Amino acid sequence: MAQTNRFSLVAEAQLDRRLFLAQALAHGDTFGGIPPERADTLYQNIAAIAHKLITMKTTDLSDQSGLRTQIQTAFTLTSLGLEYGSKGDFDKAVRLLCKNRVVKFFQIGNTLTGKLLDRARHLLEHGVILPSDRDGERALGATNTDLETEGIQIYTQAEFEFLKALLTYRTTIRSHQITIRDTNVPRALIHLAEVNIIDQQLACIENRCHYIEALPLDNLFALDPPLSIFPNPIEHLTLGLIVNLVLYRQVDFQLDADTRQDFYKLAYVDGEIRRSLRQQLLDWIAQYLEQAHQPEPVKTYAVSYWDECLRMEGKKVSTE
């Protein structure tokens, strides 16, 4: 019964017209590039891929929602692989479909997205600052039941939702951002451009991890209040560092309401950071990371991150 249901679901599934694969098939049909018998074979092969994916990924064959998800994933990965192989050219895509087995494009799409999923899993597992271990070392590491409440997440809640969605071949963003602050409803991947955006976004979060690792975090868990209570702890940590550099010329992360107001009065005019001070701060973090032997992408990201933190602070305090 479950097997019959599975096959009928695949047979009834429709290709999303926005998929490159659907557009390429329509292009081939319109211009006679794909013979009818070849088109039938293509659809049968795509259905076979969906069946195999269901067998590999689905444990409950009575879960129609789960089955449809795997069917759509088969369509999506095949489409992404075809778009990649043809470089987005419909004529070339039609030729490739006529000369190659469809499973080849599925494999390409699976490889492209598989790397992104691996990076997302790694960030979800290791994107947290942990308390000192038995050897007294501070580092990013994997979460566990005992440490989750004490660990400080590198990613925001919106980024957490982005990473989780990616594990199901969906995305919550339309463009890459220094920090994801708001999330959209998760939607299936459609075009290769979205894969490239996701790649850039993952790099942002990864570079933020490297930036944090380079900071002296010895007394981080002694801060009051603890960073773990803030919705964006890394931004609060960064602001604390900035405030202490400006007001006291020292590397520290402690931040309270009074020092924050003192900093704002000194550093901002009408909600805008003073230009000379902004440049001094951006130069400081670039030089610090240079001395910490961080690669150029990390330095570039950290400078942009500091710039965003300064801009957001101006907005927050000026509206309070």
C-alpha cells in the first residue's frame, strides 16, 4: 500500500515552472529540441531518481508530506545540476538533456548543495563559544546537553533558522547579509544564483567565527549580565570591546547602560558615528586581526561587521 502511494505521488508531482529544468524542457518542446520519446524517458528517469531518494531518506512511507519533500528535492537538485552544467543556457541545456542521463545532473546538484549542507551542519554544531575546558582553554566547539545553556552562539536566531532550513534544501534569504537579522518563510531552492548567495552567507558566519576565535576571551563568562541572554551576543560583545577601547583604551567586553550612554555621547552626532573615530576603530580591528595572522577574508568581514555594529548602535540608542 505504501509503495503504491509512493509511486502515485511521484507520478502526480508537477515540476515547478520556475525551475531551470522545467524551463529547459519547455524550451526543448517549443523548438523541437527534445523528441517526444526522449521527453518521456527524461520524466521516467526523474521519477526513478525521486523513488531512490525516497527510499534512502524517508523512513515513514505513510508520511505524504515527507515523501513530497523528497520528490521536490529530486527535481530541485536535478535542475540545479542542469543549470550548472549548461551555464544557464537553454539551448545547451536541451542538448545536454538529449545526450546525458538525467541522474548525472542530479549528482552535480547533489554535490553542489551537499557541500553547503555540510558547512551548515558544522556551524550548527560548532558555532558556539564554550566555557573553559579542563585544560583551561577557551574555544569554539560542539554543543552538548550540559553546555548548551552556558555556550554563547556565534549566529543569531535568524541565522539559526537559515542554517536549519538549508538542511532541508530551503533558504530564508534573498541576498547575503553581514548579519541575518530577519528571516523570510523558508522556500525551496529554485536557481543556482540562490546557491551562490547561500555560499556567501555561510562564509559570513564562518568568518565571524574566526574573528571571534582571534579575540582574547579569557574572562568572557565572567561578564555581568552574561552574553548568553542577549539575542545577538556577538554584536553585544563587539560593542563592549568598542566602548572599552574608546572610553578606557583597553581590551575588555564589559558593557553597562551608563558606559554605553557615555560612549554614544562621545562618538555619535545625530545618530551617526564620527567619521574620524569610525575609521580609527575599523583600522584597529584590521590591524589586530593582521597581528593575529587571520586571512584577508576574515579581516575584510570583521571590518564590515564592526561598521555594521556601529551603524546599528546609532539607530538603537537614538531611538531609545
